[in-house]
Amino acid sequence: MPVNIEPVVLKKVEELRIALHRHNYRYYVLNDPEISDAEYDRTMQALIELETVYPELASPDSPTCRVGAPPLLSFDTVEHSVPMLSLGNGFTDADIMDFDRRIKKNLDTDEEIVYTVEPKLDGVAVELVYENGRLVMASTRGDGVNGEVITPNVKTIRSVPLIVSGGGEVLNISSRLEVRGEVFIGLEEFKQLNQERLDQNLPPFANPRNAAAGSLRQLDSRVTAKRPLEIFIYGVGIVTDLVLESHWETLHILKGLGFRINPHIRPKILIKEVLEYYRELSEKRHQLPYDIDGMVIKVDSLEMQKLLGATSRSPRWALAYKFEALQETTRITGIEVQVGRTGVLTPVAHLDPVNIGGAMVSRATLHNEDEIAKKGIRVGDKVLVQRAGDVIPEIVKVITSQRTGAEKKFNMPRMCPVCKSEIVRAEDEAAARCINIACPAQVKERIKHFASKGAFDIDGLGDKLVEQLVDAGLLFSYADIFYLDEDKLKNLERMGPKSAGNIISAVANSKSISLGRFIYALGIRHVGEHVAGILAQAFKSLNKLKKAAAQDLEAVDGVGPVVAESIVKFFTQDENLKTIDRIVDSGVEILWESDKQDGVLGGKMFVLTGTLETLTREDAKKIIEEAGGKVSGSVSGKTDYLLAGTSPGSKLNRAKELGINIIDEATFKKMMIDDW
């Protein structure tokens, strides 16, 4: 317990936390709030103010964690105690009856099997780990064996309990409780989210699942906190101190502990009723406030589940019965090639509008040139179109029997349709790309990357402002950043003299940059921060790098043929060279790299894990590298120090196993001050 804090304050903080946990439970799980939104906000603000005045009272399961934590540098990984396997699929009643027969055969029984079935949400699977009633880790499904640690992001989801409480005080009902669920975004909330993005001149998300997945993988959990994420719990992994006998009983207990369970689960039914409910759910699906693409059938008895076991890919005791694909026929009226932010050319089919599952579809992705050739698609073809996953339209096949002879073959352009530059396609890739750094279709995203933290780190030049400057015709390439006119800036909407002056000052302050960061800022394909640093150390100057042949690049440890080819192609583009010359002519000073073995951290290898208190992991990485140290993403025998913040991942256990020095932020700062 913190010292020198009056008991009345401690009591007040605890009361506020308990109240907010209860109100979250009643609002997001029971859908039965006791207080108004305004009163809830006042209660939350009161707790925030107390935790601000008394920072030593900070707690990882405080309701204030819902607003997000400082950004991470990268995601840690964790191995699931029990693999999160994928489900086998069934598409017809015959498939389901075969599943039932296999269950009986494997169990060597003629008795009817009892099943529990639930809607199959089209979301993102996650695992929540509770120890002694408190949420200590959350992770994605990943590859089923290892997932990414996303604890700060999951804590922002208000329907996720931070403590196992059932809406009250923490309950120590289980020393370890691994809960699994599906994170999703509701349909109305998805529409509102996309409208907000359009209002901010940001690209809309393709569908609710993509929006949910992207929100969970934000390194800055404060972004996640602004997304309308929800969760339904559907199962467990390892559970200690609880005796569970059936799947439905497990879900019922979890609901009593404060977890949100789907209200359309149908428990303890026989196979005939399973088929009947499938048809009922299929008719009801479009009335639900979220996407489902089928239902999941599970053997209810946990003892039977254990006896049935699993294959290497999926459990034998569960099956997904997928809904019929939503398909219609229509005609391709034209094919347009779009250029993405990385220069990838994507052909898109324009269709005679057709209603598929209640939505008008007028376009469908054709993916790439090979896909068009494989399906034999021509302009004018009658085609079968499907809304895959209920959202993304795609062409399933061409109805060749209805061809008239007037159809026209489509050829991918050999020049960029936007900037007319050369198109390059790697031998081992299906995608064709425009590699012109000044291509208008790519300019906005390239400028954002150029101004980002790992590159020029220009304060104030965020995504919204970049969009505004490009749309206003003030930026055509990232070199234009250094030629911005303050008078023109201050006349922009929502700008003004002070803001314009701040931007000009920030640009001026960014003009001294290391070679590694400069190379990274250029946005060369396959060249991330790590490779950029390797190139800087190897070549020592930009001119030498520009003139390097592929074999010279491949001779550098860590640079393979694919990266080498990408670098050579980048520096053979006249437009790219002109852009670099303009940057240098503006007064940008590139600091030539030198070996930093003499720095205070000379030659030491660091690994970072968890959330630091006063530094972002990006800041810590920068400090280490500038002091001559190196940063790796994984713990190994070469690691000298593990810098651990709060909520560390599996790297901490690995470091302990290898006997590696584990330090906190305070120790790290002291190391930077004292001599070795």
C-alpha cells in the first residue's frame, strides 16, 4: 500500500474503481445501466484526477486504463498454453450429419450426442489471461501456437473485464483463467467509424473485420481506445481451481463472472435441432447488429471433447457450418487499374450494379494480372460475383457459355496509369508496381512516412495536415516539405499564423539527420529501419549507396538479393534522384555514420519489452543506438540487457532462462549518465 497517503483518499479511489467496474459490467455485459452517461463520465473523471495527483496509486486494472497507454515500439509474442486451433468447415446438411457420425464412431457410442451451437462471428480471435482474478495479458490467435501480445489495446475494450468480478470486487475464483473470445465492430458503429474517417480525409476500412483487426494491432493503444470494439467470449484455455463439465456450463459461469456471452447461443440440443437452428439463424443473420458467416457446432460434454481430441489443425469436437455464399450474376462493364500507396497496381472490375444479400455491388477486385488470366476474365463477360465474408465482392468465375464474341481481353498497363512511369514486376511476385517516388497516387502516404518518428520526425506534420497540404497543392513530393511557404500555410483552413510558424520551425529543426534515418525516410521497398541502419554503417555516405551495384549490396550482411535489387532500381529512377537532390539543396545535413563502439553503450545488445514509464520504446531505441548500442527484437545468447517495462511479454521469461541482465527504466537512465 502506498505510504503517506491519507486513508480517506485510498478508500475513495477503491470505491470509485469498484463503482466503475460495476457500471461497465451493467452497461456492456448486462445492457442494463444504473446511471446516466454523464454521471459515469463524472465518476471516471474523479478517479482520473485522484490518480493524477497520486501517481503511486496507478494500477494495471484501474478503469482509467480504458483510455490507452503510451505507444509500443513493436508487439511481443507469447505461446498459448493450449493451441488456438482453427475450425473445420461444413457447407451442407450432409456435412453436418457426417460430422455427427464421426463423433459417435470415435466415441464408440450409438447414443445421441448433445451439442451447443453459437453464431460464428466474423471478427478477430483473442485470448485473455487472468491471474488471481486480474487481467494480466491479452494476445491475438496468431498462427494458433504463438500470438502477439496486445494487452494495452484489449484493456481499452469496455466489455472486457479488467478484473473477474461479476460487476463487484475482484474474485479470486481461479489462480489462472484463460478466456477466449471474438473481437468485432458492430455494423452501425462500423458505418459511423468510416464516416468519421471520410470526414477526416482518411481512407475508409474495407469491412468490420478488417477494421477490428487493424484497431487491435495499433502500437498506440490510445488509437484503439477510440475504436468501437466489442467482444463475445466463446471458450477457455487453461483453467485452474474450477471444475467444469460442459461447454454450456462454462459459458454460463463466465457470464456470471462478468464476461459477455452471445445471446443467440442455443445450448444442449441434438443433431436434428442443430440443423433446424441453422436455418433459423440463417434467416436471422441480416437482422443482427454484427456480421456472422455461419454457426459453430460444439460437443457440449468437456469429457467427450477431451476423448475426441484434435488434429494438428482443428478440434475433432467442433465444426463451423458456414452460410451459403451470397452470389449473383452480372456483367463486367470495364476494368480500372488503381495504384496503392506502395505502388501496387490493382485491377478493379466495374459491374452492372447488382443486389447481393441486400447490398448493391458495382465493383469487384480482380487482385492482379495472374488472377485475370487464371479466370479468363474479359471486359463484357457475364460473371458470377460473390460477397466473400459478406463484404468484399469478388468474381468467382466467368460464364463462358454466354459470351457473344464482343468481349475484349484486358491487358495490364506497362506504364503507371497515374504518372506514366515504368512498371516493375518481380519474377517471384504477382503484383506489378510503380516505383516512381513522385507518383501522385503514392505521394500522401510517402510524405507521412518521410515525416514519421523513425525518419525525419517532423513535429506537427501529422496525417491530417499532410492530406490537407497535398490537396491544397502545396506538396507534390516529400522534398517540397523543405520549401513550404509560411504565408501560404497560414491561409489554410484551421491553420493561422502561429500554427504555420510552428510547422516551419519544426521543418527547420529536422534538417540535421543521420544517414540511416535518411535512407529509411526515402521509403525504399524492403528497406526498414534495421536495414537502413545496416546500409548506413556499410557505405558511410549516400553517394556511395546510390552508386552501389547489386553485388556490392548483397555483400553486406543482412542484405539479400531482393533488397539489393529494390535499392538499385530505386536509385536508377531519375525522378527519385532529382527529389533527393532537392532535399539536399534545401539545406538538409546528412550526418555520415561512424562506428559507435566508443559510445557509453558501445557494442551492447538490448531487447525491449513491456511499456516504459516516461520513454516510448521508439525513444529508448533511439537513445541506445545513438550511444553505440544495438536493439534486437528477440532474446538470444547475444543479448546483453533486457529493458523491461510494465506488462512484459514472454521475452522476460526467456531472458531469465538465459541469465540475461534484466533492467528497469530507472537503471537504464542511470547507465546513460554513469560511466561503465
